[in-house]
Amino acid sequence: MRFNARPLMLFALAALGATAMAADPDPARIDAIWSAARDRMLTQQDIWFDDGDFPACIQILKVEAERYPSDYDMWTNLGWMQENVEDWDSALATYIRYDRDNPQDPDAALPLAYYYFEKKLYSKLPELLEPSIKRKCHPNNFRLLARAYEMQKMFSDSVRVWKVYLQRDPNDGAAKMNLARVEKKLAAKT
């Protein structure tokens, strides 16, 4: 079943417009309208995804991303869907915009870093992720950065990042094994 999101968006905008014309708009009412619209859009998005209608999913994700500019999941879902249809330029622009517009999020660069890592553009990751690891961030910031350094044969930097991460999480067995592997490469290099 093909769903046209336009009537839903027009309804939401009309309801918001009517509320805005009131002397004192009720924020709870506005939130309720957007919540109902978002629930409906998510339901429809699932239907389109199951039907393989990825362009329709992308369109609705664009609307939601504009409405929720700091929603990490929304923006990464949009970029992922753009990658699914091999619209690499749009995916890249999506990740760059999220990173640029969300400096308060220590993981804002992570989607862009994943994108570059998958494209084997390892030299772009240090500039993106070094600032992140100085903050409380997701462990994958450390993992990607350390691997990017390793892939560039910058073993001492990779060792440094693994050690910083292990200070934060000394029980990460995989990180310990990765550190040991890179230390062997560093020793063989010197």
C-alpha cells in the first residue's frame, strides 16, 4: 500500500498553524501533534522499508531529520538509507551536516568516521575523532581511530589510542588483544 505523507504533514502543519494563531499556544498540544505525526511516519516508514521502497523512506527521514536536528538515530538512519541506494554524495552530506550541527554530541563525528573508514579514507579519521576521545564518547570512537592509525602504519599513534581507551575500560579483552597486535607491529618496525 502506497502512503502519501503529504496529507499527514499538511494536517500537522495546519494544526500547528491554528495553535500558533491562538493567544497562548499550548506547548503540550504542539508536542502531542508532532508525536502523533512522528508515530505515523515511523509506522509508514516500516511499511515502505519492508516493501523495498527506499526512496520513500529517505523522503520521510529527511522530514524527520529537519524536525529533529540533534537526533543521532534519525540522521544515521537517513545516511544509512542513502547508502542503501548508493547515493554516496547525499549520505556524505548527511553525516557532515550532523557532525557540523551537533558539536555538543561527542559522537557526532562517528557516522562520518564510519563512512570514511568504509571508503578506506583513513587519513580523514584523526581530525574527526581525536577531539572525541578527549570527551566522554562511545568506545567505537577509540576503536575506529586506533584502526585508522594502524591501517596507515602509524603504529605508535594506534598504541597511544588503545592505551587511552584501556585506561577508561581496562576490562575490554578485545582492546587488549588489539593493543598487543599493534605493539608487535610497532616493535617489528623499529
